[in-house]
Amino acid sequence: MAGHDLPKQPVTVGRNTQLNDFGMRRMGVHRARFLLESLAALGGELRQRGSNLLVLMGAADEVIPKLVSQFNLDQVLTLEEMAPDERAELARVTRRLGNIAVQQAPANNLLRREELPCTVEQMPHVFSRFRSLVEDRLHVFQPQSAPAKLPALPEGAHALIQPLPTLSQLGLGEPLSVAASAFPFSGGEPAALARLRDYLWQSQGVRHYKETRNGMIGSEYSSKFSPWLANGSLSARRVISELRRYEAQHARNDSTHWLWVEMLWRDFFRWTLMRHGSALFKAGGLKATENASNRLDRRFKDWTRGQTGMPLVDANMRELAATGFMSNRGRQVVASYLINDLQQDWRHGAAWFEEHLIDYDPASNWGNWAYLAGVGNDPRQNRVFNALRQARTYDPDAQYVTLWLPELRDVPQALRHTPFLLAGGHLRTLGYPQLTRIPESWKPYLHQVA
Ligand SMILES: Cc1cc2nc3c(=O)[nH]c(=O)nc-3n(C[C@H](O)[C@H](O)[C@H](O)COP(=O)(O)OP(=O)(O)OC[C@H]3O[C@@H](n4cnc5c(N)ncnc54)[C@H](O)[C@@H]3O)c2cc1C
């Protein structure tokens, strides 16, 4: 579901707990919880308009044709899909439906296909070019409002309505609620619109976005729109039309402009995925290079468990596992660490994110990972983040690592980013792993604050 304020019914929930090509679940507990909350909210919105939501379990290409024939329906409405697996699934459903029309509404992008500055095949390879082409045009984004009334379900369909599955029924267990979460919000359109209102009009956090966006603690350092954007509870066009309204009243500044630029990144990755399809998921990515590492060893597991011995990386990975969210700064640091320091196959990192992120979106996730692995849209060959330098710059008082790594709380603050400098015996008693090698590039930052 994506794109408009009100997705269409019915919704099928089937592949959630399937494994992806890397042996990881396609959806973990945090995103599943968020999705179930989103569906519950959607059901409420539909009922208010005289309709209802039917959630069916199973493969879409079996469930939907069966429903169509059972109720003698004459058309199926859905949203345009951007990613190859989902496009293939839609093609299977369409084939199975035979003569029944399948109509696709535009996906939850900012730009419609006809508003792109070029054809999809001519999409610029580099973001700055895409941005300058788009910014030259004066776009007005007018999101469609949800209709006040919708048709009732066909007769007899009410009998099929069942309560939404629980997380345990989906084989996922219940997530613990974590007070330190940077995303303490619920799924669904009402929660999304409340956050939009708050970030733009009440707290006006957007006014300082450019200065705060590299933060890692709390809900206010960035907009947190991504989980709702990813599952269609929030329309990208609504975000920008509200942003424009805000700018008209309170004036535009660097921060409001930067939020627009980040939303353009989202569109850039989506249209790039549309253009390149499955190439984005290959080790050699868009560059089709043979040089990408396909190594996978114990260090990957240590990375997933937040047990590498590099505190900033471990803290971020533990936040992800505990809450389903990680800041953009954290994502860049842990991805670069896996790719460049641990020299592991980047696709396994992307697949780990796919399972765990509450805001997982195929284009943004695989696009950013490929970019950092040097096989995506980055004109530079190797974008290496020095993890210790990042720690000194973005967590100067070690507040973030202290929040997520309780075993380091008794270590003197000055050593919390470098516990590997403590004597080996001391680290063992703390139960924190010893780094095997201190990279040469960290030496200037070992004792110094950036
Ligand atoms: C390795 C890696 C994996 C990522 N995986 C995802 C993912 O699966 N889903 C996802 O939505 N984002 C992903 N991102 C992008 C970015 O980290 C998140 O969109 C952002 O952190 C979400 O928080 P926010 O909504 O508060 O963002 P804000 O900073 O408030 O930005 C506003 C919106 O702009 C868009 N945006 C911002 N940065 C990016 C970016 N680098 N690429 C694409 N869109 C962006 C998002 O829609 C975001 O909601 C990834 C980034 C990296 C480095």
C-alpha cells in the first residue's frame, strides 16, 4: 500500500515471514507491528466512510483471483510497484486474472512518471544532475484528499472478515517497548498526520533540521516520516505541499530546503530502481563490477549482534535490533564499517536492514547500500567513513554509546569510544569484545576530540 491517503482494500498478508535470498526474514517484528497498526487504522478510516477492510492471508496470485471470482468483481485497483519482486508478483496476479482489468494508481513518489525531467531510461546516474533538472521546474504537489464516502463491501464479503493476525501468529513474537527509541510512534495515517503537523507547525523542528539531522538520540533530530512514507500511510506529495505551505507562512530557510532535498533523494532512488531493476540487488550493482567482495565470515555475525568491539557501530546495531530504527548518520557508519573495515559482502548488510528496519523501502535501502559499497549512483569509487572520527564528531560526549551499550557505563567517559585501549583483562570483565586490530586511520582520533 502506498501513494494515496487511503489505500484500496483488500490487503493480503502472506510473504511477511518468508526468507529472502540471504536467508533472512523479509520482515521482522518491528515492521510487522507497525504494519498491523497501520492496517488497524486503515480499517477504521474505511469504516468511517461506509466501507471496510478485508485482510486475507496467502499468496496474492491465489487469494485475489479467488476473491474476484467469488464476488464477481469487474476490476482490481492497486498501486504501481517500483521493485522487481513486487512487479513480478503483480504480473502474476494480472496473468491469473485474465480478462479482469487491473488498474494501477501512481506509486507514493513525489514525481509522477510524466513529471520527470526525462524518461525513466534517461534518468541521470548522479543525484546532483537529477536534482538540478528537477529544481529547474516549478512543481506544485497537490495530494488528493480521501473521498468522504466509499462503496460498501460486496454482499457476503463481511463473512470473510477476521481479526488481524497477531505477531505471534505470524511467527514473530512480541517486541519489547524500549524507552530510548528514536521512533516512539505508532503506525497508521492519523499518527503520520499528527507527526507531520507537529514537526512542521507545532514544534517546528523543521526550522532546525539542517543543524539537527546528524543526531542519533531522541525523536526530534529528524522528521521520522520514513516509516509512514514506506508503507503508504503518508503521501510524499502531502509532505512537500505542507512544507511549501509552511515556507509560505514562516519563510524558507536552509533547513526547510534541506528536507526537500532529502525527499528528492528518496525519489531519485525510486526512479533509479525502476530504471535498473534487479541489477541493484547484485554484488556488482549498477556498475556491474567483478570487484565487490562476496566474503562472509564470523565478523558479519558480530556486526549483526552489535559485538564488533567498535562502540559507535555496536550501539547503532543494537538500537536497530531493539527498536527497528537507526539514524541516517548511524546507517552510513555501520554500512561503511561492514563494507570497508570488515570487508564483507554488502548485500548481506542490506538484507539485514531489510529484515529489521521499520522504514524498510527497497529503493532507499538497496540504493543507499549500493551507493556506499561503490557500486551504485556515487560517482566516487570508495566512500569510506572513518568510524572513530565519526564517533568523535557526532557523539563527542559518548552519550549515544552510553545509551545503547550498558556494559560501557562504568568505563571512564574519555574511553567509551575506545574501550579497546583498556587492558584486555578489564574488557573481558565488562563482557565487551576486544577489537582485533586498530586501523591506522583511527590513530589521530584515539585520544583526541574532533
Ligand atoms: C545504508 C542505508 C540504508 C537506508 N535504508 C533506508 C530504508 O530502507 N528506508 C528509508 O526510508 N530510508 C533509508 N535510508 C535513508 C535514510 O537513512 C532514512 O530515510 C532516514 O534516516 C529516515 O529518517 P527520517 O524520516 O527522520 O529522515 P529525515 O532526515 O527527516 O528525511 C526526510 C525524508 O527524506 C527521505 N530521505 C532522507 N535521507 C534519505 C536517503 N539517504 N535516501 C533516501 N531517502 C532519504 C526519507 O524519506 C525521509 O523520511 C537508508 C540510508 C542508508 C545510509
